[in-house]
Amino acid sequence: MFVINGRFLTQKPTGVHRYAFEICNKLHEMGVDFYVAIPKEINNKDYKFDFKTVTCGNLKTHLWEQISLPRYLKSVGSPLLISFSGCGPLNYKNQIITIHDVSHERYPEWFSKNYFRYYHFMLPRIARKAHAILTVSEFSKNEIIDTFGISGEKIHVVHSNVPFHNKPNKSDIINYKRPENIEKYILTVSSMDPRKNFIRLVQAFNKLEDKSVKLYIIGMKFKAFNTPDLQELVGDNVVLPGYIDDNALQEMYRNALFSIYPSLYEGFGLPPLESMTYGCPVIASDIPALREVSGDAVLYADPYSIEDMADKMKIMIDSPQLRDSLIEKGLDQITLYSWDKSAKQVLELAQKYS
């Protein structure tokens, strides 16, 4: 028996929260004996699940995680705690934590001062106390070693994967014909975070001569980030719809000319794999984590070069043959990732320390 930190269920399901949620779902499907400890208020709208939860404490947010959660755990015999997103309680030894990346250490200017101070203080201390650390790529593993001076033997790569379950099969994607009456558009999906490089992206997009193509930037703003102001760059062809639900997002992927992910820094980078899953060819930043995760299934661009991003978008717009080739490569690439495999890795570690 082990316990999972359920604070992620209080927040909107973006990348790190989906990682936690999907591994919990898969462990439940496998019949594993665990439960999720949660605060009183969780997000029941966006999360539907069958795994067992136990409500504990009266506090919220970080206070629940740092005070209510460890107090509860100690009252029930101090079982192993696994945290899949962000952090864990500082005053608790019997735990495994997850560090998705160390972007706050590499680029503190991207984050609010309070966010940076909190994680700069907490994360290395919790990491050194924990039995083990999960992370999502070899790149992130090396970053954690370099940044916190933690032994690589303590760090385990457990990949993320696409959270959608109603995925089309390969033949459906290969044979899919984009409706002729749908507007031509490019898609980018991410939180409104400075590392996502949206200002350069819009500047590059505005260089395109084909003004019949639109750019949709889908994502939410978060208090943790020094969110870039795109309003001055946004015109008729740049659309900011904010957060959309999974069904709408999947349709957007299926009907886009291609997606572009111009991020400056990632630990894993999920949107390119989401794109591949729905037969959407990808342009991605030429950075280590995205090369590791995406292989040769995307067209790479220099995220610091507006000219190179504009050139790569033009190439993709003008070459249906290239788009078709990347669709096929993407369908092969996504077979490398599996929630079953990731959940089994987590279970092996849990059994070792329970």
C-alpha cells in the first residue's frame, strides 16, 4: 500500500497534472493497492476517475501539501508517499517525488518571484530527502544532476505520454481527408509561459506571405509565470481562444495544416506527441529534450531565429509531401511511449520502498 499526493486534482489538467492523473488511472486499472490523499476541494469538472481517494486536512494549496498532508500521513503510520507533480512535503522522509524539469533554476526570469523563491528553496531539500526522484527524460535527469548535485542512481526516467484515450487508429489517420471548407490554420498548444516563445512565433508568423493561413495559440495564463503580452502582435490572423476541452483540441489537431512548438526549454514537451497522435505534422524547437522525445518525426527550427521559424513554416505550408511524410513518421514515434510501461516503472519503485 502506498499513497499518492492528490494536490494535482485541485488544478486544471495541463501537462504535469495529466502525467499524475494518467499514471494514477493506469495503476488503478492494474489493480494496484494505493489511494490518493486529497484536500477538501478538488476539480471534479475536469477529472473523472474511479481510483480511491481519502480527504484529509482543512487547508488549501501549498499549505495543505506542507502541513495537512504530512500530518495525516504520520497519523496513519507514515506510508510511502509518491508525488507526481511539482513538489512534495518538506517535513516527510518516506517519499518519492517527481521533477519534470529545472527551468526555474535555469531561467528564473520566466517565473514570478514568489514561485521562484518557493521552488528554489524547497525542491533541492525535498529531493535530497526523498528515496528516489522521477523525471520525464534523460535530458531532465542530467539537468537535475547538474543543478542539484544529486546522484544519477537516485533519478529514474519515467516518460510522459499523450493523455487522450479516444485516439484514431493509424489507417483512420492515413486515410483522413481534411474538409475543404475548413479554414487553413497552424496550431500551437501550451500554457502562456515565457519559455514557450510565443512573441517570436507571432513575429515569424507575421512574416508569411500567405495571409489566408491563421495561427491559433491555445493555452491558459498562470500566476506562476511572467506571462508575455501578445496583444500588440495579435491581428486578424492570430487567434487566442484560451483553454479548450480535449474534444475540441483533438479536432483542432486533426484539421490543422501543422502544429508548431517553439519552446526555448523543456523537460519533455508533450504537444508534439499529441500532434502526432492525431495525424498533425509538427515543427518543433531544435532543443535537446524535443530531439530526444520526437526523434526524426518533426521538422526542427531554431527557436531563437524569427527568420528560421518563418522559413520552416513556409516550407511546411508549401509541401504537402513533407507533411504526409512527417505524419507517417509521427505515428511510428508515438509507439515508443506507453502509460502501461510508465505505471509499471512506478510500481516497481513503490514496491522497493513500501
